[in-house]
Amino acid sequence: MLHRYPKRVPIMMLTLTAILVLYPLWGAALIGDGSEFFLEKLTLMLILGLFAMSLDLLVGVIGLVSLGHALFFGLAGYTLAMASPSYSAASLWWMMPLVMLVSALSALVIGALVLRTRGIFFIMTTLAFGQMLYYLVSDASFTGGSDGLFIMFKPTLAIGDLTLIDLENPLHFFYFVMGVTLLAYLFLHWLIRSYFGQVLDGIHDNEHRMQALGYATYGYKLAAFVISGVLAGVAGMLAAMQYGFANPAQLGWHLSGEVLMMVILGGMGTLFGPLLGAFAYELLHYAFEHLTVYWQLLMGLTIILIVLVLPKGLAGLILDPPRFRLPGAGMKGLFRSGPAALFKARLGPALPHEHDEGRHYE
């Protein structure tokens, strides 16, 4: 079964949301002239958080590790660029459904093929599909080749002559992205606690047993793959809207690897963990990039260290925080994690076969 979060998790998420909502009040005071740049970074972190949550549905909930998830991210950006008028703004009322439809159809076709494989073969087939589209887009003239395509105007969100949200305004766009990311989080939160999510949970633990019970596991995995692809597509569209272009780098395996690291860094199968992982990854990226040109080395060492010290990611610190004891209890009790058995008892019984204890916090 899937478990509820401890009360501190929603409290923490609400607090972080409030901090982001109030950014205009504290951003300029703390950051000064760089507040506008940091607003763009926060917007990117939210977009990558949405992207990471979409991948977590596959990696953390079902146990399918994909190295081609950037395919849907980049494809959505190109869909926006190619469908947008050259000299006027498109309407978001039809652009977003179009992007979601293209992402869903591509995920349906690709998922129908790759889900017939397992383990390392699944990883390699997702990587292969992603790289095929990457090289196709890089060499095709109608996609702008390696230069990509520019998006001159952000889509508009209006009813008649009344503009609901001015997406050209960076602050308005920031709040719009925050709203989309929050809706996606709430949707996934509901999904994995539904009957559908419980079936996915059972597939992760023992697919053969679920098949023996009469569940068509292939259909459930395909539906989850499509949902994951659509959410990744929405994230890709938002990224293309923010920076005004779509290029082949948004389709490459490097981006797929980066978002996978965000999921691992934050904590697989927790939803809020990958969201935190995206923020942490981007902050580390920004810090290391300004320290040295060899920032990738520092980033790699940091990720390895975090995985060794925090195997459940940043979410593990919140779900099962270290327990502090007074010195009178002895030096051994000065810093010690709470017993795992007590934590399990507090959350409830786990499934008979646990491949990844961390994901049952859901």
C-alpha cells in the first residue's frame, strides 16, 4: 500500500511555496540588482522540478529508468516553435492542448515499443529513441538544424481583448509556471494514491504477481508512460517559452541524465523530493560554474557524495530526520538516526517485497 506523508512534509512544502510567492517582497532587498536574474533562475528551477516529477512517475513509482525522457521535453519545444505564427503570438488556449496531444501521441507510440523490454534493455531503447530524434532534428532543415528555431512571442492567455496573464512579464510568467507546477504536483499526488497508483506500486514490487492476480500490467505501464511524457512535454513548452528558442540540446541524453540526477538527488518515489532535487541541482550548478571551468567534476563528486551519505536523497532527511540526543546519553547517542523499525511502524506495513524502501513513503 502507499503511505501518507508525515505532517512536516506538507508544512515544509507550504512554507517553501509561500517563500516563492513572496519573492517580490524579499528578492530585491536580499539580492539587489540581481533579483531579476534570480527570478529567471527560480522560474527555470520550477520548470525542471516539473520535468523531474514527470520522470519520477517512471523511475520512483514503477521502477522504469529512462535515459530518453528529454525526447518529450524537446519535442514540445519544437512543437511550440513550429506551430507559432511568425509575426504574432499564438493563443495558449490551443497551443497547450496541441503540445500535450503531440507529447501524448509520441509517448504512446514510443511507450508501446519500449515497454516490451525490461531492465538494461529498456534503458537502452529509451536512449536510442531519444538520440534518433536528436540527430534527426540536428540535421533537418525545417527544424533549423543545430541552431534550432526561435520563438519571437510567448503565447497569450486572454479572453477576447482581456489579457488574463501577461506572459511576457517575467514576474507574471514566474507565477504562471509556479501554478502549473503546483497543479502537476497535486495531480501526481492524487494519482499515486488512487487505485491506478496502487496497481503501479504493485507492479514495481512484483510485476509477475500482479499479472497472476489478473492485472494487465502492460496497459498500466503504458498509461503511466503517456502521463509522464505529457508532463515532460508541458515542462519543455514552458522552457521554450522562457528562453524563446528550441534547439537539439533539449532533446539530448545529457538533459535526460541531468533530470535523472535531480530525481536521485531529491529522493525517488517521493514527488516532492525530485522537486527539491531540481532546486538543489540548479543552485549547485550555478555555484560550481562560477568557481571553476571544471564545474562538472565538482558536480559529479557532490552527487556521488550525497548518494553515499543520503541514499534516500534530500527527501530522506525530511521523512526520517536524524535524531539528536543529549550528551548525558553517551557519546554514541550524540548523533544517531532513529530506528528504521520504529519509522516503519509509524508509517504502516509495507508490501511483502520491498525493492526500494524509500518509495513507500508515498
